[in-house]
Amino acid sequence: MKNPPQGVKLVMAAICVMKLIKPEKINDPSGRGEKILDYWGPSKKLLGDMNFLRDLREYDKDNIPVAVMQKIRTEYLTNPDFDPQKVVKASSAAEGLCKWILAMEVYDRVAKVVIYCYTWPKQ
């Protein structure tokens, strides 16, 4: 897939962020001569990985780096196009991955509350 729908690119970029995969610097397609960060190249490699689904199932959700969740929350969850109901129009597989990202974000928030409650000094 050379030029996938924007919803697929958006979700795969978020997956790359979660898996700590760095974007490539490519020439800006608008022709301004600038370099932009692009996750589609690394995303294609990731999608070709035979263990991609297994790695998502076994993802270490209890140790997600704070910087990763911060980036997911600020760059992806605030994007109105990062919505499973919109992404499904581009790809049902991307819809599932979008839901996975949302589930990881909720899990991260809840886990931090639970840890905080159990480590709070009793009075």
C-alpha cells in the first residue's frame, strides 16, 4: 500500500509511538524542500512482521513510558479523526488497532490511579 487512507496512517503512527519505533525523515511531499517526520515507512515494516499481533497481545501495558502516553494523549487522542467510527471507513483492521490504542490509554490511567491509591500513606 503506497498511499493508504489518512485514518490508517494515523493509527499506524500511534502504534509506532506505542512500540517506540522512530519515524523516518522524508522530503515534504508538498515540495517545499523541507524534511518531515513520517511513520508510514516504519509502519509498513511493522505490518510485515510475522509477530506483529503477538507483540500487541504481549505488550507490556504495566510499564508504558510516561513520554509515550503523553504523546498519544496530546497528538492522537485529541485528533478528531482518531475515532474508531471514522477509522473503520478506511479499514476495519485499523479500527481494531485504534481501539487497542484507546484501551491502552484507559488502562494506563486506571493503573496509575490504583497504584496511587495503594501507595498513598494511610492515616
